[in-house]
Amino acid sequence: MTHPTPVREAARLVAIEAARAYVANIRPIDLTNPGVLVGHLMASETLLMEIVAAHDKPTEATA
């Protein structure tokens, strides 16, 4: 059973809006603090993985 198109489209929109909200709330970053840089990179990577997952076609195993 695959997800209906409206549900998949909603998941895509939620993932993209989460990334937009994250970017909109980024303030000037202290480039001398490696912990802050790593935190931003990890958060960005997670958001990108969610966007990719929302756009992937469901397989038989996940459907």
C-alpha cells in the first residue's frame, strides 16, 4: 500500500518549511567556535535528509 499523493505532498511541504524556518532564524554565527559550526552543520544535514526522504518514492518495504 502506498501513501496517497496528498499525504506525500504534505510531508514534502512540512520538510521544506522546517528548513526555511531554520534558515530564517539563523543569526550571525561565531565562526571561531567549532561547536556552534558543527551544531549548525548537523542540524542542516538532518533537515536535508528529511527533505530527501519526503521526496523519495516509497518502496515495497516501506509502503
